Amino acid sequence: MKKKYLLTSFMSFLMFTQLYGVDGYEVYKSKCSQCHIENISKADVVKNFATMKAPPMVEVANQVKGNIIIADDDEDVHRHVVKLFIKDYIDNPFLDKSMCNPMALERFGVMPSQKGKLSADEKEAVAEWIYERYEGVRFK
Ligand code: HEC
């Protein structure tokens, strides 16, 4: 009985480290936070606009999650497509793809490509983190 329990916990440990080997929040902190503030109100954005380098991540998440609408409202498909957009944008940011509002785009310019700075696992982890972190968190 005990042996079986140990084996099961060891196996869940292995699966855990395999799936969550890369911490999305750590990736955000080291690769995105120098430009994207994690969470800030619209009022504070106005106050800090002069020193900001990019739209805050809470706004990015709201925009991308809100603008991508899946026909049958399937949450898994929505998550998948939102994450694809984010992972692609990290490597290939492009004016025509940006959902950023024109005023912010004029102020910040298009995001510089981060190609080669993140591994595939890091991109996956940070995209997943962005999706989860801002569940129910409105930019207001
Ligand atoms: C050197 C600064 C900089 C870094 C580093 C940076 N970004 Fe950006 N990012 C920007 C700017 C500026 C914009 C707004 C203009 C645009 O949409 O391209 C932006 C826009 C985005 C958008 C598109 C938002 C939209 O509404 O269309 C996504 C998604 C994004 N960033 C994700 C990330 C992620 C994830 C990271 C970290 C892996 C990251 N960025 C790192 C500057 C940066």
C-alpha cells in the first residue's frame, strides 16, 4: 500500500515538473516586465504615461482575450487561440496584428521582436500565465 502511494506521488511529481518546469511568472518578470507593468489602473496609467514603455500587461491581456471570440464559446479553444496569438506576437510583432489602440501605438511604437530570447517552453509558460493571471481582472 505504502509503496504504491510513494510510486504514485513520485509519478505525479515527475508530471508536475514536466508540465510546469518553466514558471510563467518568472518568465514574465525576466522577459516582459521591463516594458509591460503587471497591473495598474487606467488613472495611474495617465499619471505614469511619460515613463511607461508599453501598455500594461493587464491591458494587453484584456484586449487579446476580449477581442478573440470563439463561435461556440469553447473555453479550451479560446485559451489555445489567445496563447497562439501571444506566442506569435513575442517573435513576430507587427503593426497590422496589434490590437493596441492608435494613441498608444503612436506613443510606444510597435513592440520590438523578442525572437531568440525565449525558448518554446518559456513562450508557452508565459502565454499560459497571462491567460490565467488576468482571469476576471479588468483593466479599469
Ligand atoms: C522592449 C519592450 C517590450 C518587451 C520586452 C515586451 N514587449 Fe510586448 N509590447 C511592447 C509594446 C511597445 C507594445 C505595444 C505596441 C504593439 O502592440 O506592438 C507591446 C505589445 C504586446 C502585445 C500585443 C498587444 C495587443 O493588444 O495587440 C503582446 C501580446 C505582448 N506585447 C506580449 C509581450 C510578452 C509576452 C512579452 C515578454 C515575453 C513582451 N511583450 C515583451 C513592448 C515590449
